[in-house]
Amino acid sequence: RVKDYPQVSVRVPSEMKARLAALSLITGLAQWRLITEAIDCFFEDLPSAERALVDGLSARLLRLQVP
């Protein structure tokens, strides 16, 4: 359930906030889904060595968050 996801607060320029809102309206996708898809695209564009570092670090960070 989405309401169980952790929340993140990010400051962005007004233009980016407006673009995010417009993208959400036009595509019918929730803003959180657009942001996660953008992160995935950015991740996929990284060199494989950097993707491996991100995977390792994010796995460690997830383990630290588990109660």
C-alpha cells in the first residue's frame, strides 16, 4: 500500500513542480510513480560499476532501516 511507503520531502524549482504536476495530469500517473520511474531511468543510464555501487549501498541502507 502506498500509504505505508516512507515519505521524502524534496525542494525543487517552481518550474519542476509545475512540470511534475502537468506530467501527472497528462499521463494519469501519480507524482510518486513519475519520480520513482525517473530515478529508475537515471539509475539505468549509469555505468555498470556505478550501478553496482548503488545496489550495494542501497541494500545496506535498507538493512539498517529494518526494525
